[in-house]
Amino acid sequence: MTGPDLSPAPDPVSGTTPAPTPLAELGAVVLDCPAPRALAAFYAGILGGTVEEDDEGGWCDLKLPGGRTLAFQEAPGHVPPKWPAPGDSQQFHLDLTVTDLDAAEKGVLALGARPLDTDDRARTWRVYADPAGHPFCLCAC
């Protein structure tokens, strides 16, 4: 048995369906890691922004241009996801849009990224791991 359909009805004039009223707003994306300050600095080197550390050192916010926050939480027992691993989930990954894949690749590698899937140079994306092992993609725009 299913509940009632709560999706908005299409506009009778335009035929478009309005977006549903959101229940929440995304505050931050938080990555568990063994060293929040170091991982925040890694992503600041890629995305810019300002690193703000809490008083106890177990949490850092990277305040990004445009108002978003990427946060880092200390997790001493952090186990990085396996990639690629068909039997294991990577949990999530970040897609980072760049204008020059080759230049961005040089930059992330210099900051400490590790290549995961970068051999196919004809593709418009390449996969790396950050220093804590989280996968992320550089995607050409």
C-alpha cells in the first residue's frame, strides 16, 4: 500500500510542474578523516576559500567562495573507501569542475592527490583520491 501522491500538480497554463517546497537547505558536506586541518588545506588548495578550525582541533570548515561549506571531522578510525571495488561502495565522491584537466591534474597531484582512474585521456573526467583516501573527480566543463 502506498500513501497519497503529494507531488504538486502541473500548472494548467504552462504544463510545467513546480518544484516541491524544500524541507531543508544543505548546510555543509562533511568528510570524516584522520587530520581535518590537513585535508581542509588540501581542498583549499584546489577550491580556494578560508579554513576555519574549531578550538579543539577535531573539526574544520572550509568556507568556499559563493557561500558553501566543505567541512572535515576528525575520525581516528577512518578507513578510506576502496575504489574501484564493485563489491564495496565508495559512499560518495565530489565532482570538481575545471576548465583545463591537465593543469588541474598537475595541481591536485602537487597538493597530494593520488590518481585512481586517469589513464583514458580522451574522457572528460578523471578520478583521484584525496590524502585521506576519498575519491573525487576532476570534470572538464
